[in-house]
Amino acid sequence: MANNSMIQPHVFLISVLQILEIGREVIVPIQCSCLGESFQANISYHSPTNTKFDDVACGVFEGLVKSITLLEENISKKTNISDVNYDIKAGTELQMPLKCACPGKFFDVGLKYLITYPFISGDDTGKVSEKFNISIEDIWGANHLSFNPTVFSNTTILVPLRGEPSINFSIHDSDSPTPGFLPTQMVEKSSKNLKLKKLCISVSVVGFFLFAATLVACGLYIRTIRKFKAEKNRSSIHKSFVTSGSTPRNSPPTTTRSSTNSCLSPDLLAGIKYSLGEYNIDELKRATDNFSEGTMISDNVYKGCVDNAEVLIKKIRFEDTKQVIDVHSRINHVNIVNLRGVCYGEDDISGSYLVFEYSSNGTLRDCLSNSLASLSWHKRTQIAFDIARGLHYLHFCTIPPYTHMNINSKNIFLTPNWRAKLAVFGAKVVIGTTKKIGSIGSLGGWIAPEHLVHGLVSEKVDIFAFGVVLVELISGKEDVDGNFLRYSITFLRGEANEGGCFEQLKFSIDPCLREDYPLAEALCLVVLAKACIEDDPLHRPSMDDIIKVLARMV
């Protein structure tokens, strides 16, 4: 259907005596009404038989008009028409608001015609470009489509033409799809087959009941054995381990926990005693110069030296001490900072202090801010992978699952060989509950919208915070309000500046890398970060999905 008020009729007309082949396409000139950005052509159609709106819109006009639009156009004239399934009587005159468009300021200069082309099964934009002998890019541009778009039958696109319209009939339509089923054939039933079928059913029923009885017996036997072993283990552990919650530091702590990459059952964890070293307040004051600002790393977190070893000292509320120790009694992973001991305050008001191991290279934020200690691209991808492994362990391998709720570059510490360790300073938070923002000590940076507005607690909040850390690894900058992050990934939404997508990507990457990084990996990491910081938590990936992506880079 060609749309132009100045079309020459001889371009389109064929002989009235010519018999058209079934399925042959014809260009029909129409007068298109163009007011501003609204384009429409109104024609009349007389229904030769009883029919429905869907049949007229999709069958007769092949999607050039939507059935709901056709209904709305004619409902005022026929007050008894209420839905698209209304039966249209033979001889009824319908007003057809056909889709069309006029060349003008909304399209490229030089266009003479715009053809409204209805898609049929098997069509695509490439085939349409061959039929009208124009470039596929012109079709994409006129219809504001992305690269290699998906199109559906009974929809329309605009075909921009700079010359006289014509169709290349040597381009054939795609063949109809092969049926996905085979015709059935009648099979004569015999009495012998019927008896055999009954016998098979009887044997199956008997076998099922025997199998179920065997499973029940095995289950009872295994349950009895496990109960016996559990009682035996509790008895031996009670004799072997000290019952107190802390031990003197002159003897090594007896902490028997799971391996770094496995999850132990709750029954076994319940029988294993977790023991910590006990510190006094005077030696912690000496280690931190009486908790001076020079030794402070972040809010209520200090660095000091105790027994010739560097340690992290975290001050927490007295009532939270037991919960934090309980969390660490269930954690043992190479990418999580290890809890070494505890110091109980003089009273409930003064609070308590937890002593953690300290990684000599400091926090990730310090390393990214220090231009002299520039992190290579390989180190950054390895750090991202280490953080993902630690979070995956907390989300899937602790019982019950632990949600960190405080992931940021100041809470991530780097070992001498540049491996990342995640600090777990907070008490256990139940997934699905709500928590006030003010109660999360050093929570900073850009926060997940659902937690900021509603205080919702879930592993998706950790995924969002992990995405922000990814952006800091990529750019080297600390994003405190999200503005830099949103600006950095605008090119992924097709909003790149004149420099193009890859130039915008290079602009967002830390200049300390000096373009010494694989461009494909950088783009992959940016796409992953964008997925992690989606506003809708349901659209964010899981830590399992994130690890699968990062594992290909390390």
C-alpha cells in the first residue's frame, strides 16, 4: 500500500482483464491523511458475507489495520457492536482506518513514497529489502528498528522508496513450515494385545508397590543408623572439645569447620565446637593507639598489631556479638576474612570488639585510589571472581543462607598475592524481612532501590552491591550516588555519543590501565555490571550465573 498524495496511477494499475495469481502482491495507491505525527487513510469496505472483525483485519487486509482499531472506528456508528467477535452482516459498510505514513520531516530527505508492507509467515526485513531493491538499513532506519530485528506476521512496516515503486516478483515467499506431527493410522485391536496389555498393567502395579515397600524399609534403616552415629559423635565430641566459647591465645584455637568449597549438614555443624581466642581491652588499645583516627579504616573498624600480627578490630554492639560469632562458626572459605578472637567490653554500654585477620594490601578501595599500586586487568577480573565466590558461598553453602547487606570496596581486603577476601562484620539477617537503613553500620555507596525504599532484605541486594563494585573495578572511581555509573553505561542503551560504543567504553575504563586490557572482556564485564544493577531485582542474575561468566575470564 503506497502512501503519497501525488502518486501517478499508471505506476500501480494493471489490466482489469488480468487474472492475478494466488498470493501475488499488488501495490495499491491511497490518499494518506497526515496531521502532525498522526497518519491514517480512511476507506470504505462492504462485507460480501457474514464475517467478524478479526477476519476482516487479519484476513482481508492482512494486518494493515488492527481488529481493535477497526472496532473502535465503527462502534460509534453501530451501537450494538461491543467486541471484536461481533458478527458483521453481509452488506455492512465498514470504515477502514488503514496504517500509512507521509514522507516529511520525520523521515530522510529525498523520500518520494512510503509503502505500508504487511508481514506474512516467512517474511523478514532482508527479504523485503530484496523485493523492493533497497538497502535493509533504510528499512531499519525508517521504522526505528535495531540490528537484525525479529518481526511477526500480521504486523506492518514502512518501506521507504526514493524512486517509482516496483516489486521484484523473482523473490519468492518462504515455504510453509513442515508440520510437526505425522498423520495417525487406525490400528485394529486384537484380543491377544488386550490381554497382554492387562498383564503388563498388573505386573507394573505389583512391582510399584514392591519398590515402594523396599524404599520405606531402606529409609527406616538409614534413619536408625544415622541416629545411632549422631549420638556417638556427640558423645565423642563432648569428651574431646572444651565447652567454653573462648580459649587462651597461648594454645591454638580448636576450630574444626568445613572445607573452603563444601557445605556441611546442620547436624554435623551442631556437634562441632567453635573456639575463639580471647583478647583484653588494654592490648587492643595499645594495638590501635587507643583507637586513634590514624588507625581507623572505616566506621568502627581499626587496624592494629597484636602478637606481632596485623589484625582488623571491629567494634560492635554487645547484643550483636553472639550473632556475629554464630555466623562465623558456620563460615570457612578462602575468600572470606577469618574471625580470630573476641574482646568483651567492660559493660553492655561500651560494646564488644571482634578481631579479624588483616590482609597486607589493604582494602580494594585504597588500591583503586592509589595510582602507584595500579591493579592490572587480570588482577581485577581475579578479584571480581574471588568476591563472587565468597558471596556464592554465603548465599548457597551456609545454613541458613546468609545475606551480607554491606558489600562495598571498603569491605573487601586484598592479600599479598592480590586475592580478595570479603569481610563479614554484620549479624545474621533473615531473607524476606525488612531492615532500617540506619541500622546497617558502614553501609555506603549506591544502594539497591528495594532496600532503600522498603528496607527489603534479599540476596538480590548483594547482587546490586556487587554490580557497583564491578563498576569501581572497571572505572577505578568510587560511585557514591550512581550518577557516574549511569553515565558510564548509557552506550549499552544505544545512547552513545559521536565517538561510538567502543570509544564510550574506553572512556569509562580506569585510565591507569592505559588500554592494557582485552576490549571484549571489558565489554562483557560492563554488561554484567549493568545486569546486576537493574532496578527490578527479578531481572538481576544470581551469584551462580555471575560465577559462570567470570570463570571464563580468570
